[in-house]
Amino acid sequence: MSGFLAVLVVVLIFVVIFQIAKASEYVSILKGEKKSREQSNRINGFLMIVFLVLGLIGVWWCHDLLETKMLPESASEQGEGIDHLIKVTFIITIAVFVVTQILLFWFAYKYQEKEGKTAFYFPHNNKLEVIWTVIPAIVLTVLVAFGIRHWLRITSEAPKDAMVVEVTGKQFNWLIRYPGKDGQLGRKSFKNINNENNPVGQDWTDSLNHDDIIAPDLHLVVNKNVKLIIGSRDVVHDVGLPHFRLKMDAVPGIPTTLWLTPKYTTAEMKKRTGNPDFVYELSCDQMCGSGHYSMKANIIVETQEEYDTWLAAQPTQYAQAHPAPKPAVEPGKPAAADSTKAVALAGK
């Protein structure tokens, strides 16, 4: 109901402005063009101030309304610096926005046409042009430099103790591969890919592949560095980690990497956000086709013990691709199911 009333008020304001404009046309006929123009300028100047005040109130109101719906604090150590950079950028841009908008609308009101006032012709000023070119250039250069520093940090070589996880995108889901006890991922080739039992194209002749595991969710260990090896099976995707403030393109044939250190387990984040249904999300941040909207996976951040327990319970991809043959039946001896049936019948 309140939304309907707000829309109705806005419509009525536009109707009033339209009627004032129409009335100004009739006044111009009766009073003459000059007097009509002066009156129109006064009305427009007043409306400029009204629009300025209402606009700034609206900006503040929207920020206050939506602030609680923003993402929670960064869940990775690397994201803390990115959050800080975003905050500094926001402070600078909002300060420039407020100052320029106030000057824009105030000048429109203050320097409107008046009797006896002549406009000053001011075509060029080298000093002003240098100021409004050099200062923004310096500020933007500093911001870009800090951004590049964070970028180089997350794309640099991961610490030696980092666990390794491979994330492969395909239309329209993620394939996440974990190394087994050896801590190393085996070789793979696009030529080996099939959707039945080898979705990432593992080379079964490489023994390192025999304990690798493929799962639909991304499991990470809290406070432990993790290196993500990112790729794609078809088109360009993008690994989006909004809660960790990180993202990286998944490009066919060109592996990309980034590394991070999760700060809070999923259980801890549920308490911090007050949301019992909270879940970290891995999303695709690159438009990749008709099913792009559905391309996401859950991220589970857990303790080392919980991760080890989960990993130990997962079947290897090699075992799924090479199921053990069924035991052969000796001649004249019934199969296990048949012998069981025979015993049951004998009991009757």
C-alpha cells in the first residue's frame, strides 16, 4: 500500500509540473516573451533546488534502506583489503558526487536570468583545466595502483602449504576436483572427456588420478590457504566468490588461478549473520548461455577434521569409471541370489 501511495505522489507531482508549464505558456501570450521567460526561469530555478534536496534525501534513504541487505563482511583474508579499497573508492566518489550536484543545481538557481544582470563570457582557463584534469588523474591512478596490488596478490603463486582444488565450468554447472591422499591432481586432456564417467578428461594412465575425487560442492578448510585451478569445458565462464570478494574467468584451454584463505566456517557465518539458512555461493559471473542463471554451487567452509571425514567418505572418480567386475559363478553352482532363494524355499 505504501508503495502505491509513493507512486501516486510522484505522478501527482509530475501532473502539477505539467500544469505549471501549460500555465506558463498562457502567461507568455498575455505578458510577452521576456516576462514569460523570466517567470519560467524563476520556476525552474526553484524546482532545481527542490529536486536537489529531494534527490539527496532519496540517495541517503536508499543507502539506509539497503545497507542491511548488502553482503556481510568479507569471509577471506584477501577480501579484507578489497573491502577497504571499495570503501575508500566509495568515500571519494560520494564526496565528489555531493559537491558537484550541489554546485550544479545551486548555480542553476543563483545565476538565472535577471533584470540588469549580464552573463560573463568565460571561454577558456588553462589553470582550471589543469586542476580538473590532473587531480582526478592522480586519484584514479592511486586507486588503480592499489587495485593492481590486490590483483597481483590473489593471482600470485600460492603458499607451498596451500591445498589445491580444481574448478571446471561447463554449461550449466561446476565440476570440482580434489586430490586424494597424495595431494596432487592427475593429468587430464580434453580428448578424454565424456559425460558418463570422465567429465573433466582425466588420464587414467596417470596414477595420480586414481585417488582424485569430483564433487558438485566446493569444500574449503577454515584458516587454510587454498589454490583454485580454474578452467572451462566449453565457453567462457567466471568463478564468482562474492562472500570472499574474489572472482576469476574460466577460459577454455587457458587455466587461470587464484588463492584465498577462508576466515569463517559456514556454521560460524550462520551465527554472525543471524541466518540459519546461510550458505556460501559459487556463482558464474559471466553470461554463458540460456542456463546461466542456474549455474551455481554451494561452498562449505569447515574444519580440517570435518574436511578429512568428508573426503574419506567420497568415492574416487577412477573407481566410478572402472567398477570392479562381478565375481564369476562356478559351473553348476547357483548365483548368490539364486542360492539365497533356494535356502529360503528349503526353510519353508
